[in-house]
Amino acid sequence: MKILLTSTSFQDTPGAHHDLLHSRGYEIDTLRGPIMEDELMAVIQDYDAVICGDDEYTEAVLTKGKAGKLKFLSKYGVGLDRIDLKAAEKLAIPVRNVPGVNQVSVSEHVLALLFTFEKNVHLQYNSTKAGSWKRWVGNEIQGRTIGIIGLGSVGKELVKKSIALGMEVIGFDLYKNDEFIASNPKMKFTENIIDIYINADIISLHIPHTPQTEKIINAEVINYKLKKKPIIVNTSRGMLIDVDDVISGLTDGKIRGYLTDVLAQEPMEEEEKLKGLDNVIITPHVGSRTYQSVVRQGTKAVQNLFDLID
């Protein structure tokens, strides 16, 4: 059994997940992802299985793999939008992911971005590092309204943390979870996303990238639906926003800030339009990259693979 490991978070973090991966004596090779189609096409046929990150598993890649040794894909993480699931099903290549293990880390990262922006931590850090004592005036988040779009594991966790911080919370999801709503009576649940666009001071995105959600934050939303010049936080997928429209919204003062852990192209390209802009904070897709979360995700990804093999 020959396994390819491409998740850099898995590779860079020591822990029990490594011990589990090597416990069966399989041959393990590593590449540093995300791996694009052309690079995968050159090697995929040599491996029985992949523990992957956000690599580009197109139908061509999967077909090439199936013609060789490829039998299983185990995703380190939740999002499956970079894997052609229809092609995988057609080729009888089972795919597993690890939902419900990174919600603490990612929800904490949302708040870390928000506190950094509202308390000007990024500006004050660079200022004092340069020897200055210039002081900015920040903002409190208590009493502000946060709209959480998507109430999966991360969205639910953010609801609880936001309420604990004294924020007003509006939650939106296409699926109404009555049990969660009943257990969090301080959250206002809405089945109309417009309620968030109208009332939220902060909008946090927690939905997968699909054809329906691509560029959900666009010129129409920014120019005609947003009412409170919100801060937009994105720890899901870079393709959920129209970059040019968000930049225009920032320039025109219709958005106060854009705080993101994800970009449409990762790693960040030299010509990334958001890079270096005022009122934009970018972190390099590290929302779930805490030691605790990596061990949980890595262990589950390996166990998923072993279950498929067995």
C-alpha cells in the first residue's frame, strides 16, 4: 500500500496523527499542497490512496488515478469543493472528509480577526515595532449585531461564542435546525438572508463553495442590500466573494472591512488584488491550524482511510 500525503498542516504539526499513519507500515510519500491538476496528473497513478488537502482532483486526475493504483481519497478537512465528487462516484473511488472537528479553531479565528481589526492590533503592532507611539481609537464588539451565514459546525460554534461576548446574533441557514434554535434562544434565526444584509454590523461566511454560493457577496448585495456598512469575515472559501466588487465596496465606504483567511487562489499570488489594501486583513488559511485541531483532523483523516482500506 502506497499513500500520498499532501496536507501541509498534517505534515508540519507533530502528534499522534503521524504515529497512527505510520502504524501499519505503509509506504508514505509527501508533497506540499495544494497540488494542482498538472502536478497530480504526473504522479496520481502511482498511489493507492491520498490524504489530501485542497488539491485539484478533477475528472482527468481521478481517471488517471483509477487507471493506475488509486482506490481511496481521504480529505484532511471539511471542504470537498476541489474534488469532482461525481467523477469519483462514477469511477468508484470513495471519498471521506472530517466534518465536525475544526469548529472551535475556526470560530476562534473569526473572533481573532474581528478583534484585531476593531482594536487596530495589526496597526499598533507594526507602529510600535517601528518605534512609534501613535495610538488609534478602536471599537468594542459587545452590543454589535453579527450575521452568521451558514449554521454548520463552525457557524453554530460562532453563534455560542458571539452570544457569550454580548453580541446580538442573527443566524441564517437553508436548513432550520429546531433543536439548535431552541437551545440558543438569544439567536434570531432567519430563513431570509436579506435580514442579515439589512441588520448586521458584521457578516461572517460559513457556507461551502458551490455554483449557487459562488460570489454570493457581489455588487448587487453591496450596493443595494447592505444597510450598515458591515465588516465581512470569510473563513470558508475565497470564491464566495467577487473580489472586484468587494474592493469597490471598501473604496466607496459601503463595507468597513474585509477580513479573510481564504483567497480564490492559494497560495496567494503576487498579483492578488486584496493584498496590501487598507481595511483588509488576510491570513494564510490557518483558521483550523491549531495544534489541537490538526491532531483531531489528522487522526480522523487517517482513521477514515484505514476504514476504507479495511
